[in-house]
Amino acid sequence: MDRLSNTVRPYAWGSTTAIPALLGVAPTGEPQAEMWMGAHPGAPSRITRPGPATATGTPHPTEQPLTDVIAADPVGELGPAAVEKFGPRLPFLLKLLAAGAPLSLQVHPDLAQAQQGYADEERRSVPIDAPHRTYKDANHKPELICALTPFDGLCGFRRPIEAAEAMEALGVDSLKPYADLLRAQPEEAALREVLTAILTADPAQVAETVTAAAAAAERLGGAYAPYARIAHHFPGDAGVIAAMLLNYVQLQPGEALFLGAGVPHAYLDGLGVEIMANSDNVLRCGLTPKHIDVPELLRIVRFEATDPGVLRPEASPSGEELYETPVDEFRLSRFDLSPGGGPVDLTAATPQILLCTAGAPRTGDLGLVPGDSVFVPAGEKAEASGTGTLFRATVVA
């Protein structure tokens, strides 16, 4: 197995303290939003492997991107079953995610929608780095977030009547048309019409409504406090009103959310372990200065009220606690190792990334501290021992 060297992404919404606190290092004062573990071409992890043979015949260890290592021997690194199912690439990306401010309100396409959208933008020769480009690849992006600290987010539409009641309680006249639509139409039509109206309204009028709604939410507090906080970060943004259509969720450490295709969501605050299919396809609904493609967004969003479905891990006799999801590109589980428990066999026919989030466990010959991670090639003997918490990311193949 190989210890990973990982990149921390300094997105503006990131916490300045959460990731440094986990890693046991001093904050830099700059936001540290995500630490990426895997083989995403945007910021692949690096491992140290023997390099080419020298004139003396002794290869020197060299640090190499995990992307290059996998490309040189995909079957050896990923295993034949994973390569046959997903191709010669690691199909997931594992992250530490630390939100100090709300992320954009967003949805992800399903696989067929991603393939269609990517092909269309390629046909129209939209540059891959263009600000108005929506589909960066032809893959879907289901994801799972597991809380390491109390974690706040928005996930899925709530019942239209509940959204209407929340808007009416603010006492803002310009919200009344939205509340009336939510009460007057069947569920799907109500949610579609109101989100469309919010995103296509005059920006100046929306800004006035958001300002008034934020002030009312600040006065009311309690269940309305999250909307005041969102508006503080995004004054005048239509996404503040759109956020009131969604379920507000507070995860406790160890709890998780699965975000499937078409489900609007946003992370608001907290530290978690996130895993997702290896894709960059995001359609934004608000809480962002970036491009919002309203027609395409409305095609992708699933307009149905849903229970957020907070996940708690299912324990097995081996001590592995699995977060069940309906996708094969990733599988996330957790081990809480205790003294005297004996080693846990982690050997698998699929590639794995192991992440330590607490304590000082060992994987093979490697001692780990919080924030350390390792890549385990398919079929390689692996076991964990010691004390601490270890997350295990792999695939279903």
C-alpha cells in the first residue's frame, strides 16, 4: 500500500480552521475547503514508487501522480473486475470537506443526461473551460457526505405546503405570490413553477425580497436562522428564496446524506468525509456568482418532495460499518478500532483508499494520524489494527 500526498483546495467557502484542526497543523488564515484523495486529473494524489532503473540497476523512489500510476497498469492497480466495469480509471473521488460558508445550491445529472449534455456541448464546440459550459464530462455525480462534526445542509424539496407556510411566516408581501402558487398547484407543478419564477424574476426585485426576508428571518430566529445566515453570505441572491423550498438537515457525527441525480442540495457548515463518482458536472440554482443555465437546470431537477433520508451505518460482524447507497462507483464504510480488538482484514479484489480521521491506527507497516490516507491496489494484502477511526473507500465490482 502507498501513503498518499494530497492537495487541499482553497475555495472561498472553506473553513479556515476545520481541516488544520483535524490534521493537527496551524491554520494559514486562508480557507481550506477540500482535501482530495484519489485520481481526479484536477488534483491527483501522489505516491512514492520505485522509478525507472538507473545505470547501476537500482531504481530510485520517485513521487508520482496516482493518475500516472494507474494509467501505467490499470488492471494491476484497480483489478480486472473494476477495469471491466468502469474502465481504466479510479471511478471515485474521496474528500475531506470543510464548509465555513454555504456552497452553491446545486443538482447533478443522471448518467444519460450527462452523456447527452456533454455530447451536445461538444457538438456545439463550447470550450471545456468556458464559464457557461455545464457538462465537463459524460459521467454522473452521485455523492455521499458523512459528518465528522455537526454538519448543516439543505437536501431535497420539502412539501409545498411546508414551504408556503415558511414563506408566509416571514410576513414579506413579495413572497406571497410564491406561497400562493405552492398552495394552489399539485406538488410537481407547484415546485417547478415557483423555482422557475424565482430564477427568472427581475434581479432588482429579487434582491429587495431577499433583503426583507433575511431581516424577518433574523428577527424570528429558530428555524429561520439558517436563511438569515445564508443571506448574510449571499445578500440579494435568488438562491436564498430557493433554499426555503428545501429540507434543512442537521447531521450529527457519523450520520450521512446520499445525494442522487436531480436532487437540489447545498452544504452550509461543518466538516465531513465526502465521496462521489469522478465527475465535475454541476448545475447551479443559486448562492453563487457563477453561470446558472435555467432551462437545463429545470430539465435536470426532480420536482418531488422527498425525505432527506439521513443514513446511519449498518454494522457487520467484522466491525465494518457500511453506508448503503444505490451506486456502484463508490462504497464507503467505517471502522472504529479499539485496543485488544485484533487486526481487521481489509484485503479486497478492488482498489481502496483508507483515511484516518481519529486516533493512531496502523495499516500494514504504516502508522497513521488524523488526515493520513493510503492507496491499496486491488488484491494487495491489507489489515488495520490499533486504535482510531478509519474510513474505507472502494467500489462495487
